[in-house]
Amino acid sequence: MSQTILITGGTGTIGRRLTQLLLQQGFRVTLLSRETNPIPGVTVYQWDIKKGHIDPKAIQTADHIIHLAGAGIADERWSDSRKEIILNSRTHSTELLAQALAHNPHKIKSFVASSAIGYYGGDTGDRPLNETSEGGSDFLAQVVRAWERSEDKVAALGIRTVKLRTGVVLTMDGGALPKLAQPVRLGAGAPIGSGQQYISWIHIDDLCRMYCQALIDESWQGVYNAVAPTPVTNETLTRAIAKILHRPMLLPNIPAFIIRMMFGELAITVIGGNYVLNKRIADETRFHYNYSDLTTALENLLR
């Protein structure tokens, strides 16, 4: 009998791809969503985070939970109200799940939750970071720290909990890559800021396969950096895109002050950088990357 995976945030870019892969592997997938039928053929249970409501059948019928829910970090400028939404969408949704697990009969074997390399701070330069490195102190780091604390409430119930601190996800269905590739296609591609800020990236299919492996392999526990083995600079990434698209790189770098004027505090997600290593994935798991190098990943996505 196939196991049932309950996904929150299943209507997002990662959630939709992950749902496809899980169904292909023979799992049954259900979603927690405010939408009634976001993915055809997938059972949807309702929840309302603001009202603290969750359909108890969602918990009772699942064997595992994958928790992806959270407002987009880079969708809007960071006003005070937007910052509150970014934080609360993560912590309140996780606490609601923890309460539902504490007060309803269930058979949940594992809880695999999204986190982010923003834990280390928005800009940590070229200093190598692994899962034991200290957290940062800026807005992103504060959000991720609170997010992971809320995930600990599920672990405290005795449920095996995995947190995947995710880097920049490469996919053509959203996120950074289409925004970087479009100006390159038009012959207007250029590195941003110094171009030397590091990007710790991962192909969306490798990330989704990581979620799948974390579900079924009971040795996975705690925090893992969900990134590819080799971070690259912004300039390296931009030039690699240009090479694959056979487009020239003629323009000078886009000055950082222009990015700050356009995006405000949110600019740190573009002009900041992190050199994050997948130490626990490499040393402690049997996970195999299909896209461990940038060129292979970009060729798959851009061609």
C-alpha cells in the first residue's frame, strides 16, 4: 500500500515539481491549501493559518509531512508589513501543524521542512559555511532562526524532523534564473554589483529528490544545507548563462547602488552572497546529485 505524503505550500514552484516526482514514485500526495483544487487529481484539505484552522483529516490520513509553506522572500519590497507576512507565514503555519499533531491521532513518521541558507545572513562573503556555522543577525537570519525554532516544536513531539536549508533554486518556472536569463537573451546581460558575490545554488530536481530521500531514509535528521557541491560567483553564473544561450556579454557590471535604489533592503538577496557547503549531505548521506555542476544544470534548464 502506497504511503501518503501531505504537502503544505504544494501550489508553489517547488511544491508542484515535488508532487510530480512523488506521484511518479508511487506515493499518494495530498495538499493543505486554501485553494479547492490547485492540482488536478490530488486531494486537497483546507486550512486557514490566520484563523488557526486545519482539517484534522489532513493529518490523520498522512504518513509523512513536507512543509513548504511561506510567503515569497523576493516577491515584494520589504516594508514592515511585508516583513511581518514573511515571518508569520512561516512560523504560524508550522506552529499550527505542531498543534494539530499534538491534539489529533496520527501515524506521521517524518516531518521534512523547508528552511533557508539565509540562516547564515544575507551576505557572508567568501567564508565557507556548513551546518555548524553560526547564524547571522540580519532580517533573513532572524526569520530563519524563528522558522527553525517553530519546526523544533514538531521534533519535540517525537517525530523525526529534517530541515533543508535551501540555497538559490534553479528552475525556469520561477525564482532567479528566468530573471537572469531574460536580459542575457536580449544581449543585455551583465554581472550585478561586484559580480564576485557567491551564489549557493541547487537544481530544482535535485532539491525535490532530496526531499524524497529525506522522507524514506530514516538516518536523515536535523539540519542539512540543500545546495549543490560547488557555489559559483554571480559573474560565473551570468557568463555561463550567456555561453549556453550563445549571447555576448558586452555591458559593464550593474552598480550595486542602482540595485539598492530599485529594491531597498531586499537588494541584499541579489548583491549579497553566501559560500555554503553541503557538508552533511556529502559526508553523512548516500544522496547522488544529477546536477552537481553548474553547466550541466543550466544546459538542462535553458535548452
